[in-house]
Amino acid sequence: MGRAYRELVCRAARRMWELGLVTGSAGNVSLRAGGVIYITPSAVPYDRLRPHMIIALDPEGRVISGAGAPSTEWRMHVLIHRELPEARAVIHTHSPCATAAAARGILCPVCDEGRLLFGGAVPVSDHVPPGTWELAHAAVSALRRGRGACLLARHGALAVGWTLTEALRLAVALEETARIALLGSGPQPP
């Protein structure tokens, strides 16, 4: 069964790259299945990623199987999977517009669709160093305030869901919402 989960993670990561939500090996993807977390490896460009490269972790973050190292953000994924049972799939992007909004520290959807999906504002985490337990806790806190998505201050975006397809759709919608907000940031009609 692990092979099927590795294929799902690999496919979602490659699709994230194809959609321009990441470049190179930035960002990461994970899927929780039972007591195993399948996560993208560190420093492998998505155009070269293959299912056998996906790392399997236990709920504490220890490597069960897979060659190489897990994503440097493994702590964030492990804590999200541990603390948010509804978040079976996690997509972390460095998409340009969402990351720009994260750098600004605010994303208020300006279109109706964005407001329906994310509410009045997308939560932004505190700024803490990447790859740390502090970022993991900041991400969980921001996700608890959001509707399945948040921004990581000066870092990128997170979207979660029950499936990787759901999380990826939300990540795409978050990027589109950020793009519209940035384009529409000039004077607003009365």
C-alpha cells in the first residue's frame, strides 16, 4: 500500500511544480495514511522526483523508509498531521503572489470567491525561522484560525485537506486570491 501513497505524493508535488506554485525543490507535500506520513524529500527538484524517493515518517518524524532526507519542513508537516486530524494532506508552496502577500503580512480577499473560500482575511503565521519547531507551531496556530489555508510570514503558503487533490485545489485558489488582491490593491470604487 505504501507504493500507492508515494505515487500520490509524487504526483501532487509534480503537479504543484507544473502549476508554477514552486520552483526547483522549494515547498513540500505530505500525506498521512494510518500511522505513516509520506513526505517529499529534501533538495530533489520536482521534475526529477519519482515515487520511490518519497520518504515515510512515523508520527514523531523518524524515517521509516526511503533514501535521503525528508523535506527540511518535516517538523511542520508532522505537527500539522498530529494536531489537525482533518488535515490528512498538506501542500506547502512558495507561489509568487501568496508569498508576496505573506511578506506583506496580510491577505484580504477582494473578490467574492476568495471571501467565500477564505473569509475576510487569510491568517498569517508569526515569522520564525524555517525548518524549526517554532515554525511548526506557528503554522498550526495560523491554520486553526483559517479555513484550510494560511500564509507563513515571509515564507510561503500552506493548504490542507482530506485528500491531496483537495489541498492542491485550495493552494491554487489561495494563489489566485493573492494575485487578484495584489492586482486590485489600487484605489477601490466607493
